[in-house]
Amino acid sequence: MKHTITFFPGNKTVEVEDGTTVFKAAVEAGIETGGNCGGTGSCGRCKVIIEGNCTCGKNPHISDEEYAQGYRLSCITEVCGDITVLTSVSSGSKKIASFYDEAEISDFSPLTFIKEAEVQRPSMENSEADFERLKRALGADDLQSLPAALRKLSGTLRAEEWNVKAAVSGSSLIDIIPKNKSIYGLAVDIGTTTVALEIIDLQTGKTIEAASDYNHQIVCGEDVVSRMMYEEENGQERLTELILDTINGLIEPFEEEIHAVCIGGNTTMIHMLLGLETKNIRFEPYVPVTNFPPVWRASDIGIKAFQDAPVYIIPSCAGYVGGDITAGVLASKMQQSEHPSLLIDVGTNGEIALGCRDWLLTCSTSAGPSFEGGDISCGMRGIEGAIDCVKIKDGRAEYSVIGNAEPKGICGSGIIDTVAQLFLDQKVDKKGRIKDGVFSLTEKISINESDIENVIRTKAAIFAGCCVLLDAVNLDFNDLEKVYIAGGFGNYLDIRNAQVIGLLPPIPYEKFKLLGNASLSGAKSCLLSKVERQKAEDIAHSMTYIDLSSSNSFFDQYSSALFLPHTNEERFYTAGK
């Protein structure tokens, strides 16, 4: 009996006989899972997440908690039914150097304030209670306390010789800690394909660590709709478990030190994180449970930060336009400008905003994961080992690799470069057909016709969404003051090559500004500033959502953009030709 295995990222499928190990199936599919022990299970380096029927005994490299979450070693796991496998879950370090700009904030008022306090010692002449004594030292007569903080107050005050730090959120004491202990905040962007986060010192506002990983939910579907369908068939518990597993795996070294959390993400990802029903988002009229989630505690959600750390969710404006686009608008400051600008958040769920200080429009289009390494045969995220920049000369590829490491795959910016360069070199035609069916960048890394088709569909969806928003207010690309490009690969994107393939409009280069992960940048601003949190809520309230599924022009715009660069070359010249 044969079973189908689908590997993510890359969406590669292979059929194998019953009893075949996942490791052997991965080799057959040309996928690297790691491991150097010859399949004995002794090195623990081929850890994967599996959804479906398989058999695998316990192994000391996988904890009971991980085993319950679907982690297995591929070399000792045998297939006994159709399964999906997420391969990028190495137990090694996931930490990466931060490439995000420091958040610009209008004031420093973190979600959790850290206040140093020198508390007067009690005496027979002054036997005031410990909490009232602390309030006086802090100059905060109206301060309340959560139970956990109050229970540890007396012991901590005396152990620390009455010199402590108080962690205060709103009007509540959430923790009392030693004076020399560092306290951090957490800013998170939950993307459909990738989760990125920063650990931030709550006293200085400086980022001390950044990390990212594939969203482990990918084993349940590559896009938001397929995950909602999974939820309807199997329940939501698994999806919530997988996103928490992703976040908690990245913050593990800092867990109890994190005393505030701010999260941006599309509406569906936020609902799945909070355990809220998503089925009404999928069907007309696309209604979420809430666009403005309340501030909950980390322990209420399952995030392994300090139990009483407040969790602020950046508000959404619609079922398919989430807090990530709110955070992106905030980071770009386009809502403060006199003249209209365009924000394009290039992700699996492509979200677009258009507007200025007087008005804001937004829409969402299912772009697919091509620019995040998904649906591409040799695709990967923009991390060490990814080809991020490509030039083709005399039919040969010249490229750079993130971290100057050995190339392991190609990320979004490199994919765009490759397609554009092949088109300019006339090795790919307007319909995306490639000579010889494949182009090799290295001995193991190549781009094929199917990859190019996925790139064209992705860029067509994004460009068409931009056109629909502009048409709604009788504007043209040339009327824009700025075009902001957001997304995890935004700092590496070559604007000229993006214009060549028709992803970006043919307007002057100086009008473009790359924001990188604007959702994460906005989340960091909201973490550190009450003013920025209020701005985010104002933005979410003011955005008008345009539903592309009911737009008569979207299909026409999309169909016209399914060519390189576009069917109408008079409107869309080929940049660089």
C-alpha cells in the first residue's frame, strides 16, 4: 500500500510504500532534514513535525511535551498513512541578527513599566503594611496588585534589602523583582508562513535578540483558508497548539523574564492564537469574533512568558485585514501625510493599504507563500544560507548568500531577481515559460517553470489589489507620494527587478521605501508607547475595507497581470529593458 507525504516548506509531494521512514521519503523528495547518525535516532538532528498517521517510539531527544505536539525524528518514524511534514524545526538555535530599524516612538510608556523602588524599612514606630509602603515609595497611591505579585512581595522586599523593581501594567502591580534582574518585552509578528519576534529591554527600549521560524501551522495548510477548513473538520485545538509551540520555542531562553507582549498578525492567525472561532470569517459577510481583542494575560493564552504579563493584540479592521496591516500603516506613518501613499505588505496573505491623513482604504488578496520560500522547489526563508540576490551574466548566475554561508536554497528577493534576470535575458517568455524547463543557480538549487508560474500568480494578485484600490478613488500610481514595501524580505528587495516582473508599478525609484517587517516594527512601537497604541486603534477604526471577492474589476486586473510584466506594456513598461 502506498501513502502520500507532503513536505513543507515547498509543498513537495512523494508517494512511498507503507513502513517507509520519513527520512527515506525526504531523501527521495530531495529534501534535507538533517541528521548524521545513519538513521539510528542517536543525534536528534532530524526533528520534524508530523500531522497524520505514522509510527514512532519515544526518543530521549524529544520531550513528552514535544511528542504530544507532533514532533518526531524522521529517521525512526515509519509512514502508515497520508501525512504532512514540516521539516524546518531543528532543535538548534533559531536566533538571527536583528535587521529591523529601531522603532520610532513618540513617548516611552511601555505596556509594562519597570520602576525602581527604595522602600523604607518597617520599625516599631512605623509598622505600615508592605504593599502600602511600596506604593508610597513609588508615589502611586492608586496602585492595585495582582495576586501573584502580592504573594511574593514580603519575601522579595526582605531578601533584596528593600531595594526592588516593580513591574506595573496600567494601575496594577504584576510582579516584584530583584533590582539587578533584567525585564523584557516581546514584540511578535504572526505571519501565515513565518513568525518573527524581538526581545526588548523594557527599561531602555533596545532590542536584545531577534528570532524567526516557520509558522508550525503550515502542516495544517499553507494559507489561511486551508487552515480554517482544517479547523472546521478537526477543531481548533491543534492549530492553537502549533502557533503557541512556534512562539514558545523562540522565546524559551527568556520565558519568565518577559513581562509584556505585543502581537501583530492577520485576523485569522490572531483568532487561532486566542482560540476564537474562525468559520464566520471564511464565509460572507466575513465576520470575525472581534477586531479589538481585550488585553489578556500570558497565562490565559498559553504564551510561556511571566504568567501575568499583559498581551496587547494590535487591532484589525476586517476579517481579512488584520493587525499586521494596522501595524504597517503605523510604522510607515502614511496616515500622517497630506498626500496619498500605498503600503504593500508582501506575504502569504497580501494586504494593501492606500491613503493619507484624511482617509484610508485597505484590501487583502490571497497571494500565496512564494515570496516567503513556500511553493518554490528550492525556496526558503530569508535566513542564513538563503540566496538573496541574483544577477545572470552570459547564462550563468552570480549570487550572494545571507551570512556568506553555503547556499541551501533561495528566498523571496532572490526568487524575484532570478525571474526578472531570466526574463531580461530572454530565457523566460511573457507567459513564464522557461527554456529547457529549468535554470540552475548551483548544482543543487534551481528554478523551474512551476516555480515561475507561482511567482507570476503571486505578483498578479498583489498588483491587481493595488489597482482596485487606486481605481476606487480615481487615482493612478503616478499620483502617489510614496509606495511602502513591507514584508520579511523587504530589506533585500531589488526594486528594479520587482518592476521587471510586474510586482511593483513603473514609477520613479525614489518613490519607493522598503520597511522590512513593518508589522513587527509596529508591534514594537505599540509595546513601548501608549501613544502608539492609541494611534494603532485610531488607524484600525478609520480604515475602509474593500472586499476584492465582490469587486467586478479585480478578476480583470488579475488576469491582465498574469504575464511578465503585464499584458498592457504601454501602461506597464519593462523596467531596465
